[in-house]
Amino acid sequence: MDPWPVLLVGAVVMVFVITGAFSHLRRVRLIAGRTDGDTLGNRQRRQIEIPFEAGEAFDLLDAAIRELPRVVEVESARDSLQIKAKVRRPDPYGRNPLGRWNPLEWFGVPRNQILATVTPGHDSGSVTLVCEPESGAWSDWFRVDDGTNLENAEAIARAITRRVAERRRNEQADVQRTTVEKDLTVAKLSLLHAQVEPHFLYNTLASAQLLTRSDPERAESMLGHLIQYLRHSLPRTDDAWSTLGEELERAIAYLEILKIRMGSRLAVQVDVPDALRGTSMPPMMLQTLVENAIKHGLEPKTSGGTVWIRARRSDDAVAVTVADDGEGFSAAKSGGTGIGLKNVRERLQLLYGGEAALAVVANFPAGVAATISVPAGHEPVRDVAHG
């Protein structure tokens, strides 16, 4: 048998293999900027850390693979955190003029495949990415992929990086937007506070002026309570928070002034253990509940009534209740806007998140009971409250 035809075919195949390898080498250098064992191989492997929990990392990876050019098949298995995909392999230099007569077309299938697996970690997902030809490893001896699997691996890595960065930018934008909203809310609350105090101050001074003529002793007592009230109402520094004891002194001073004005129509009962008076509280919250009890509960009631202030600790929370036996919800709905309680809820959410709450219920046999629950031994978040 004449060996020359076999040798000739072998030589032609070797020429195509060598020229293809040379073309592959130059293209890989153009894509990666270097040529080494990591970039030259037909089969590419990447380990990518995604700083999201495994489910989010899987969704991000799945979207990145589906956006690859020429993806024809994608199989996603979310329970096992695996993705398989087929990608048509492009000819970077146009159609080969020899077509099917090119000996290299006899080896392998002109498609690539992707296998990606997410390994769950602590608040993160580790992606193992494999990009390779859709043919056995033996075909690598005869046919190169012209860097197409390198391109796929790099494209997926870039897409993941871009999506993570976009997610971070969105989170930062959300934080900034939330901060602005909180600042606006705090400013609004401060404005409301400033609007309430002058009104009370004016009425108290007017009453004291009248009493100086008819009952100087009561006028002196009223002014003394007013001084006590104002002492606890002076503007504080940004990092100065009130305590239950300080808020209670302000509320008692306020109620003592009203007792002089309302006479026997107002009674006050306070039951706050000394051990709880050091509990951190936002300023003016207790005062708001007391003012509501007077304005919407007892002032509309001809016979007046009683205001109770009570505090108790349960596990890791301190509950402060202001109750009255006044007109109840009917008077509150007809005579008030409810903005005071709304502001209290907003401030609790801003300062404590879900760790604090305001509950307003009907008191028995009449009136309303409002309870603020705050964490025991825990101060509000100062930087959130003050921007």
C-alpha cells in the first residue's frame, strides 16, 4: 500500500492545525493582553465571589448568562443552584472558504457550553464557572476555539461585576433618599414642636397675669411650674437624649399648670418606679401623649377627670402608658387631627426601627390609653434622627 496519500492528508491536517493554533495564539493575546496557560486553553474556569446570599447570586448569574450573544439553550435549576447553557461559536474571521472540506471541521462541534454552579456561603455566593467546547477533550489536540470560551468567561465575569456595582449604586441611592426623607420628617416634627410650645406659653402667662391680681400665691405656683416646664423644654444638643425621668418632670410641670387652670376638674396619678426613670426616651413623646389626654379627653368633658401616667418593664422593653377617663375616641375624632400620634409613630420608626411601638386603645370604663414601648437600656439611633 502506497503511504504517500496518508502522509499527504496528515501533512495538510497538520498545516491547518498549526495555522489555526497560530491564529488562536494571536487572538488570545489580543483579547487577554497576554498568553499563558490560563488564557490559551480551550476550556476556561473561573471562581467568582458574589457578595449576596446564594439565591440572589444565582439570579444575578442566570441573568448574566442569558444576556450572552448567541445563547441558544439555557437550563436553570434553582434548587441545586446550577445553570447549563449552549452558545453558538462565531467565526471571528468570517466563513472559512473551504467550508466542510476544511479538515478541522471534522473534529468536534462548532458550539461552546457553559456550566455554572453557586456554592452558598455566609451572606455570599461563590460561583464556579466552566466555559468549554461542546466536544470531548481529545478534540483540543486538533481544533482551537479561537478564544471564544475565554470571551464567554470574561463576558460573564464583567456582567456580574457590572450588576453587583449597579446593585450597590441603587442601595446607596436608596440610603441617600431615605436619609433625605428622614431629615425632612425630623424637620417637620421640629417645626410642629415649635408651633405647640409658644401657644401653651402664651396661655400660661396670660393665666398667671390674671392670677397675680386675684390669687398671687397660685400665680407664683403657676410660674414656678412654668419655669420647671421650660427648663426641660430648652433645645438640646444633637447627641443629648432625654430620659423617662426628665420627660416625667416636664409632663408633671405641665399638668400642675393645668391643675391650677382647671381646678378640681383635673386629677393626676403617677406610678413610675424610680428604677425606670433612667430609661432613654426621645424628647416630647410623653408630653405629646399627655397633651392629647387633656385636649381630646378631659377638656371637652364638663366634669373633667383623671390622667394616669404609668411605667412598667417587661423583659427587654419598657412600656409607658398615659391614660384618661375623658370623652374617648369620639371626642378625638371630632376635635383633633391625630397628627400628634402620627408624629410619635414616625419618630419611633425613625429612631428605633421595629424595636419600638405606639399602641392606642380604649380605656375602661371611659377614655383612651396610649402606650409607648421602647427597648430597655437602649438609646435611639442618633445619626438617623439628626441626619
